Amino acid sequence: MDTIPNEENQIADMLPIYESARFEAPATQKGQRGSKKESPVLLTVVNTKRNGMRIAISPIVMAQLGSPETIQIAIGEDGIALAAYLPDNQTRFEVKKMGNKAVIYCAPLVREVTEIFDLDFSGRTSISFSEISYMQTVEGQRIAFFQISERSLQVSVTKTFTSQEALLDKVTI
């Protein structure tokens, strides 16, 4: 019986192979706690003392990864890879739901990502990323890759002002 190739299989055959030697699992382990945009926000790192630390992943990305209940994260020199399975990576993070987004609540992971990529949260609560590329493992497992660079940052700034500055209540860059 002949099979009809579908578009998703053809796309998967064209994806680059994930090279685990270029990434390493974060030092953070499971159990550690702690405006309108032109492009859709696909990944957001929230780093606040008052409202917590978390990484939010859009439903679009989660669907591409197969909507796993846990996520593996690998940190490369120029970005972050996320997948249900990553070779040579034993670290897993539980995915919770917050609205329609998937969220990883792990303050040590947020601190690690912030430090490694020198993310500046001065005067802001979150940094969002809208550029994504996909790759795959040798076994065909899809991986989402977010390049973290100045060019890829979308910064949401929320600040409480004095009554004299009330007109500048909320700013989005």
C-alpha cells in the first residue's frame, strides 16, 4: 500500500538535526522553586520579585512540540532549545497552564537564563521573544529554538509612577 506524503512529514525531513554537543542542560533541576506587538510572542521570561519568576510558552509552540506535560531545556551559546525530549539531557521541567499559555515556574532557571544571556530586567518585568526556528533530533523529535540576542528582544516595561507621572503609567517598547 502506497502512503501519501503529507506536508508535515516533508517539513520534518527538511529540518536541521539537533546537535546536542552545542547545548547543555541548565544547572537548575526539577523541584527547585523559586502591549501590541507586530509578531506574536512565543516565549516570555518573567523576572520580578513581586510577581515571581517564570517562563511562559505560547500554545503555538506547545502544539508544535506535541503539547508535552514536561519540557526539557538546553542552553546554547546563542539561545535556548525546548522540546519534549532532548538527547543528552536529563533535566525536565513540569509545564503548568496559565490562561492559554504553558508556564514553567522555576525561579532558579529564570535566574540562570538571565545570568547566562545577560538579560537586563532593570525597570521591566519581562522579556519576550517572537523569533523561533525549529530543528529535530536524529529520531525526528521536534525542537523549538529561540535565539537570544539584542535583535530578538521584545521588551515589555511596566512601572508604577508617582501621581505626577500618572500619564506615563504603562510603556511598551
